[in-house]
Amino acid sequence: MTYDASLRTAFKFTGYSSMAASSITVTNNGHTVQMSISDAEIGNIHMTGGGLTGQYNALQLHFHWGPNDDEGSEHTFRGHQFPLEIDDHDQDNSAIAPLITKLADIPYNGDSRVLDLDFSALMPATSTDFYRYNGSLTTPKCNEAVVWTIFEHKNLISSKQVYNYICVYFNTLVGFHRQIQYLFQ
């Protein structure tokens, strides 16, 4: 790993705190839970900085998880794997609570609901400390065309919240994560 001082510029997240309740839809698409930004908001919700060139518009995000608190993320951080790409913690994360609650409303493939969520609360508190590497998509065709950014400071989620997530999808979606792929192999 090589340190690059030119990357040490903060990300700027625009529109993340002002998302209207109608701008995020959460959907069970049969293999994961996906949060999508409404077409009307595309371009209004974006990020810049962080050593990236240009503006990156938010379109959607989806989750990868495993069957417990010890696995699920598709990245490792200092040799440790996390559930839902975020760390477990003793206290519930109130920022993600609306999503965890909404999961019970979308148990089946094709179910979709509007989600009222302050998305900015899910962004890292410090956006200047991160790691970057070139990699691949984590779903087929797994094209090697992604610039990954992994933030040093993780958002936390309680074991209870991970358990609630797993319980809703235990029989249909559990274990949606690709095994760790080592760089250049």
C-alpha cells in the first residue's frame, strides 16, 4: 500500500441530508436489499472530492451480509471481515434504524416501500481518511472497472440490528456476499 497525499482531500456529500421521503425506495430484489434514488433526484444527490475527478451521482446502493456478526462484507479491513460492510456495536445505530424497521415490510422478491432516512447520517464523520484501490464489481460479470473507497472510520450497527436484518431474510437472502478475492489473483 502506498500513501498518496493528493487523495487527502475531504469528500463533499451534496443533497444527502435533504433527501425527501419520496426520494429513496427500498426494494427486495430477490438477492439483496437495494436502496434506490428517485429519477427526479438523480444529479441533485452526489459526491465530489476525495481525490476523485468529477461528480459522482448517487443512484442506488445495496447490501452484502453473512449469517452472523463475523462475516458478510466483501472487503476486509486490517484482516477483519464485518457484517453488512459495517462493524457490530453494543448500541443500536439510530441512523440506520428506519431501514432496519422497514425490512419487515419487504420480505418477498419485488416488495418495495418508500423509505424516510437521513442518508447523511450514514456517511462517515471524517471523510479525509480512506483507502482506495482499483477492483471489480462484486456481482456478475465482476468487471474490473471499479475505483473502491473504503473509509477508515466505520459506521456502527448493533448485533441486535444485524440479527433483525438476518431474521427477515434468513430463508431467502442470507449470505449475500462474495468470498474475499485477493488483489492481482
